[in-house]
Amino acid sequence: MSEVAQQNETDYERVQRSPEFQALRHRFRRFVFPMTALFLAWYLLYVLLADYAHDFMSTRVSGNITVGLLFGLGQFVSTFVITMVYARWANKHQDPVAAELRAEIEDGKLA
């Protein structure tokens, strides 16, 4: 990058180019993208079963409780589980690195 371009660069652009920020972003994407794909596949399975497998989804498990109802409730449960897993993962792997990066930026060491 030319010296003139570096002088016109904002603090955010310098931080964005830093290896520390790139590693933080890469780690975030490596966790979030697969988790999102997994949840969307699970949701798509639910929708497809609800639309094309009426007999299966209307199978009674106990009383008025059907497979479809359990799958629907499973959507809510999986959402909460994913949220808890992400929060635990972020607290352990992302937040400490982000706090260190923020401290370096605020101290002027990175920017």
C-alpha cells in the first residue's frame, strides 16, 4: 500500500487489515457459518416433512402429542441450545481476544 493511501486510511481500516482482527473474524466465521447451516438444514427438514410427510408428522406419540408437534418444539429448543453454545464459545474463545484487541486499539498500539 502506498504511503499516501496509508495516511488517508482511517483507524478502522488499519484495524481491519491487522492480523489480529483477521484472526478474530476468521474464528467467528468458522463457528457461526457451520452452525447457521446446520440450523437452516434442520429447519428445512421440518418444513419439508410438514409439507410432504403428513402421515409421519401426524403420527401420535402420546395422547394428542404428534411427531410434528415434537419437531416444532424441537425448533425452539434447538434455538436456545445454539444460543447457549454460542454464548459459552464466545465467552471462552472470542471475547478475551476481542478485549485484548480493543485494549491495543485504545492504547494506540494497533492503529
